[in-house]
Amino acid sequence: MGVFEILVIIAGVGAGLGAGSFFVFSVMVLPALDRLAPVDAVRAMQQINIVAPRPLFLSVLFGSILPALAVPALVIGRNGLDPVALGASLAALAQLGVLVITVVGNVPLNNKLATAHPENAEREWAEFREPWARWNTLRTLSGTLALMMWFVLLAGPARGPALGGL
């Protein structure tokens, strides 16, 4: 196993764990929060937003971006813009997209919800829930695309001879 495979595996695991976390949020956590009174949904989400940005989660989610960006750089440096380099670039951009979507979309909504007051919970939850869910779906799709591209690169027939032992 070469450097290429190791970096692709690390990037793919990070993409898969991130996409899986966001998928679970969409299909289980948000529907569960919707079953609560708005004041309880807001409180629960506020607690999730306190717990989520811990080192382990952040290092898996965002730490895998460095190897993801290294793969296309490595391939382009060796082979130029060949199909493997283009696939690796697409995977890296999709994985980087997760970070951008999170920072631009989800985090500002989380920060706004952090200041919500119980007497305004119904309005606050209504203003938070749908936009946050849309951003979450987008980052789930972006992470899933990255994961699929990493799989294709790892298993693709063009990879072997084109990389010549990278």
C-alpha cells in the first residue's frame, strides 16, 4: 500500500464519518426534535451544539481535509491533469465543500439559536429548523459525493498504472 492509498483511505473515512453523522441528524435527530415542544427542541439543539464541536469530532471531520487536498496535489505533481487527478480534485473539492457549507450555513444558524430565549422558542425554532436542515442536507450530499469519489479512486482500474507506485 502506497502513500496514495493511505491518504485516500484517511480522506474517505473522514468523508464517510462526516456524511454519516449528518445523515443521521437528518433522518433521526431532527425528526425526534420535531416531536418535542419548540422550547424543548431549542434546548436540546443548544445542548447538541455545545457537545458537537469537541476535538474528536472536529479532528475527524476537518482533519481529513488535509489528506484530501494532498491527494490531487500528489497525483498532479506526478502525472499532471490526468483522469485520476481530476477525480481526486473533485473528491477533495466535495470534501472541502462540507467545511464551507458548515461554516457558512450551519454554524451561523447554530450561533443564532444559542441566544434563543424560552419565551421566543416557537419562532426561533421555526426560523432555525428548515434553513438548518437544508444546509445539513447539502453537506450530507457533498460528503457522500466525496466518499463515493474516494471509493472510485481507490478501486478504479486507471489508478494502478497511472500512479506507478505512489
